[in-house]
Amino acid sequence: MAKGQNGPIRRRTLTRDKVVDAAIGIIDEHGWEALSMTSLSAALNVVTASLYNHVRNLDDIRGAVQVRTMAELGGRLRETAMGRSGPDGLRALLDAHRAWATDHPHRYRTLTTAPVDRDAFISAALDANTALRTMLASCGLPPENTLDSAVSIFAAMHGFVMLVNTDFLGDELDLDVIYESVLRGALSSVGGPERTRGSV
């Protein structure tokens, strides 16, 4: 530990996790485009050059954020799936997807770009894929068909969430009504009853 005029000076300990944490903070507050090596060094109060001791470049950081985002969403879906099954369980998963994406709109947008580290991203998506495919199987879908259905349902949910998060739909339409239509399509695609919260 170095010494100054007023006693010991504690050196800042920077780690890769702290760099990624700071990157997520910038994205959550200002959006995906605001992330740069300059904004990151300012947020961490370090010189830009010191970041390269922990990350290769900006793409490396973006890839890490994508992996962290996918893993966090997958964790939420895994927790939601526990103890649930059938169409009601599938609905709960889709509700959880919508809620997480709505709560973290800027970070969720990181999932709209091609993965920087595809292998790591696929590994991070394991919880989400397993939760959704297991739920689809519990709805009676043959296991060999769950992957295609899971991708289709994720695509539908992803499209809806992005239209909402980017304010593309504005406030002229009832978003809950549109969401219920997405849900009916998801449930009917696996042969489940087309039930919604407003159903009798």
C-alpha cells in the first residue's frame, strides 16, 4: 500500500466484473449507444488505458453485457417456472419475460444485436431455453418439437416487447389487449386453451 502525506493511500481495485457492472449502469441509465470506453472510464473514475488490463476492447464489454443480460433473464424465467406447468405455467413465463424486459428496457435492447461472443451467449441462454422448453413439454408438445416452438414464442414476445420499449406503438393502442393476442397465439400454438386474464 502506498503512503501519502496524510497516511496510507488505498489503491482502487478494478476487476472485470466491476467494469461490466459499470457498463450495465451506463446502459440502464443512458442506453446502449452511450456505452464507450470514455464513458466507462469516467464512470469508474479511472484512466481509459487501465480498462485494457481487464477487457480487450469495447466489443468485449458489450459481449459480457449481453451474456449477463441473457443469464439474468434466464434466471428470472427459471425461478418463475419452478412448481408450474401447462398453459398457466407458460403464461407465467411470458408474463415474467414481459415484466423483466419492461423493467430493464435499455439493457434488454442488448439482446437485439448479434451476440459478440456467440458460444458464451448460447450458454447463458440455457436457463431460458430449458425453462421454456420444459414448460412447452408440460403442455403436451413432443420434446422434439419444443425447440422450434420455443424460438417462435420467444420471437413473438421479443417483437412485442421491443415495439413497446421503443414506443413504436405509442399510446393510441391498448398494449394489454395486444399482449393478450400474443398470448393467445402462443397458447394455441401448443394446443393449449386460449385463456387470458379477462376470460370467463
